[in-house]
Amino acid sequence: MISLQAIIRKGINNATNQFDRLGNVANNLANFNTNGYKSVRFDQMLKEDGYLNTALRTDYKQGSIRITSSPYDVAINGVGFIPVVSPSGEVAYTRDGAFKQGKDGYLVTSDDWLVGEGIKIPTNCYKFQIKPDGEVIAYDSATSGPRKLGTIPLVRFANPEGLEQRDMNKLVPTEESGDAILVKDHDCIAQNNLENSNVNIYDNVGEMLRLNASMLASMRMMKVVDDMYNKAINIRE
């Protein structure tokens, strides 16, 4: 026989999980226009005791790629991440290739993290090119030959779902993800392109509406149980 206290405990547990799930759906929608953002899903399983067991999963399916007007922009066409280094030396990984030329001429992220080990692009060069393998070359004039400036590295992880998300669309490895593995001889880098998020806005809006209705139903049920509990206390008195 299930007591009223047990029903309330399970109701609170389920409502809390639904609220967390709603928060993740809202985060997906908020990052719909974030370059390279990967959608997060909230898997739930109902255990034999009536409590919900939850797990947070990241969908690393590639987003669509769009052409841009900036030669500093790059998209990863395939699996992998670009390592970036903060001004304090912290290393993280990203698929957001909205890069720019920093104050010292180096290729940096939108928040001034160094791309790779440092690729300095001459301000007065005729043009520069980023090849599909990540090699960056510059031309000093229209008639001069190419000059190699560096290479944008590409790395992969044995278990990318184990990566920990940080601010500004960056990720850091954990024991679950394993260490970064440098990829050689690839053709995954696309200059003048950016990867869109892989968020399906229609699925997420529908999920938000369903969760909102589910939470309202849970709150009503808990209110009914609470009223029953109060009546039972009054009868005893």
C-alpha cells in the first residue's frame, strides 16, 4: 500500500526532473543561433519504485554549414574540435569557428582565445588561405608564392559525450571523454563557412509545450494529494 507521503515524495521527484528537463530545452532554444552548438537532451527512465532516473546527453550530430563573407571564419565538416588557448594558458575545444585577427595579428576566437599553438597573419599580406587540412598560407602580393603561417589543428575524442561544456561554446575533456587525439591528413576545414547549431527548433518548442503541460498536471495532482493529507489530519484531530 502506498502512503500519501510516498506519493508526495514521488511527485516532488518527478516534478523536479521535469523542471530540469524544461531548463535544458530552454537552453537549446536560447542557443539556436549559436555557431556549432550541440543540442542537449534529457533522457528519463521510470524505475520500478516509481521514481524517475535521468541522464543528460549531448547530440554531436553536425549542424548545417553556411557560407560567410569573412575569410577568418572556418567550419568543421565532419567529426572533431579545434583546440583554443585562453590568455591564462587554459586549453579548451570548440566547433565555433567564428575567428578573427587579434591585436597582435594572431588568429583568435571571438573572446580572444588563441587558435591552436598560435597562427600570426600578417596585416599587410595580399591574402591568406586556409586549406581543408587546416594549413594556413599567405601571399605577400598577387605574384608572390604561398608562405606557410601555421596549421589549425583538429582533434577528436574517443567519447565526445564525456566532454564537459563550459561558457562561450567551449568544452573541456574529462576522464569519460579521454584525451584529445590529433587528426592528421584530413580535409575537414572549410574557410569562409560557419557551422549552425544542430538544434531542431520545432522539436524543442513541442517538447517545451509538453513539459509545461506535464508540470501543470503534476502540480495539480500534488495539490489534490496535499488536500487529502490535510483532511486526514483533521479527521484524526
